Amino acid sequence: MAKTSVCMIHNYFIWRGGAERLIFTLADQLKRMEFDVDVYGIAYDREVCFPELTDDIRVRQTGRVLQSRQLRSLPVIQALGIASLLDKRYDVIHAHNFPANIAALFASRKSGTPFVWQCNEPSRIIYDPEEQRNFVQGLNEKSLPNRLIDLGGYAVQKFTSRPYDKLAATGAAAITSLTGFTASWVKRLYHRTAIAIPPGVDGRLFHPSQSEKRRSIHVKRAPLILSVTRLWKAKNLSSALVAFGMVLRKFPDAKFIIVGDGPERGQLTYQAHQLGLFPNVRFLGDPFYSQIVRCYRTADLFFLPSVKEPWGLSVLESMASGTPVVVSNEGGFPDFVKPNVTGMLVDPRNPAAQSEAIVELLSDPARLKAMGREASKDAATYTWEKMASSYAQLYRSVVR
């Protein structure tokens, strides 16, 4: 029997983000299940974007013209470019996010191949008023020429992309999401029912290590708080820094390690200086897996007050490593974080409430340790094999 061939489409593979890790890990799991999988995108940096996961995965990218800054405001054109790359007929197309869904729509219409849209979240810049406000506020920090260029690009993107985004949602053979939160968002926006297929965690890498945990608060040393995330505005690390400043009043030796990179790094570094948080705050940039694993294990708790987070792979990995979490009470986190059992859910817009939760946990090492055990047990039920099996079943039903 011939292998089922799958074409996976994403936008940019140029950083070490959760979506990119998910795509390559899922592709690897599907290949282990005898699927033939290729990956396509606008741009791909093999040296940066998880080289440890991509040895056996074929990745193709568009030309330099379509990767230019000018065309980032024309995602429909970029989607056409991705669709034109497909150099063979596939049994099913699996699109991740926007504008990959539009690329899948074009490719599907050309070849007749059905496509599945994994909607981790609808495009915020098109539909989310809060994201649009953040964009407008960011314009004030730019020179007039750049402000006009970005504003014009935004207008073009919004009014050209929305109709195609809606068409792609209508044309998909199936829509999936990672959490019930995103599934309800899809229902409201597109009037389609999304199948929630949660992500997995690699238990071989992310598991508790008591030898490393002993370096933390359990032996009365300085508490260590950790965030692992892309430094986007929506991750709300600005609020996290304010909350950490309050934590220092109770635990003046506490450390806050922020792992990841992104466009907000400069602003966050400046804010940390203004708040007098150095040297208690440290920005690590994008490390490799081995460094991330150790960060999770040595932290006392994981902290991420992001706004409308659709899922949060780093939160699940932290829990698997035996580290309890303090995360937002909105978005996808409530789908898998049990309040006062595996972590605490807090208002992402209230730094005082965030700091109060952190201080409460750090003040009770026994409770923190018990939460870590429960978090590890809960996270172990989420596996990449389960996710791949769910998609394999969906592909077969779509192809039939």
C-alpha cells in the first residue's frame, strides 16, 4: 500500500517558537507512522529553527522577493507563492495558521487535494481589537515615513486578507485547534466546528529531576522564576516584570529568567532597567533543547501572564518537568492547568494579583513541591503520539 502523503504549510521558520517545534515534531511522528511528509513555508532558517528536529524532514521555502518586508503586508501574494512551490500531488494538505490556510486554499483549488486547517488562533492583526490597538500604539515610536509605510501595509493586509481567510475557513475539509478556547473562537468567527487536538510533550526530555530540583527553593536558596516564550506583545511580559518587582519586596534574592527572543526584547530590557530589576532579571535569548530542559527543572515555578494565549507548549513542558505554573486565567491555559493543583490561574492584566500568587507559592515549599508532582503526572497524559494518531485518523477520513 502506498504511503499517505502530507504537505504541511506554515509561514516563517526563522525562530525557535512553539508553533515551529510543534510542526516539526508532528511531522517526525507522522513519518514514524509511515506517512510521507514535506514542509513548506515563506522562509526557513535551518541553522536557527530547530536543526535538532529537522534532519529527516524536507523543507522548501519561497524566493527572496516573497520574503521581503514589503510583501509581508501582502500575505495573499505570499500564500500564492507557497502554493506554487508544491511540486507533487499530495493526498492531503495540512495548513498551520494564517496565511498558510490561504496557501492551502489556492493549492487545493488547483489540484483538488483536500486540506485541513490547524487554526492555532485566527489572525490577531485582522480580528483582535486589542492587537490592533497595540499596533497603532507602536506606530507612535516610529519615524513618519516608516509610520506611513506600516499603516498602509496594515490597511492593505486587513482588507485583502480577510475575504480569503474566510474563504479558506469555508473551504477546509476540517478545522482543528489545540484547545477548546480556540475552538470556540473559530465557532464565533467562522461558524465552523473545530476539532480540539491538544499538543504533546516529550516525556523523554521533559520530566522531573530531583537532583536539579534540590538546587532551588527546597534548600532555602534564592527562588528561581522562569518564562519560556517568544517576546511578543501578547505574551504580556511587561506585566510580568511589574509583578516580579513586587515579588522582590518579599524575596529580594529571587531571580527571573526569561528564555526566548522576539521584537519586544529591547523594550522589555529597557523596562527592566527602569524598574531596577537587574541583576535579578536575566534574558537568555533562544537556547537549544538541552538548555531549555535544564531551565524547566531548576526553576521553582513557571510564570506567563499572556493575553488570550491559544495554547502554550512551554507551560505543558514546564509541568512535565515537575515545575508548577502561574499563568493567565483566560485563553487556552484553563484547558489543562488545574487551579491550586498543578498551578495557579491569575488575571493577566493585574500584576498585583500575579505577584500575590507567586509569593503565596514561594512561601510554601511543601505545597510547591506537591504541585510539581501533580503537574508532572497531568502533563504526562499529553503525548505527541496521541496527537499524531488523531491527525492520522483525520487525514484518512478526509481522503476517503
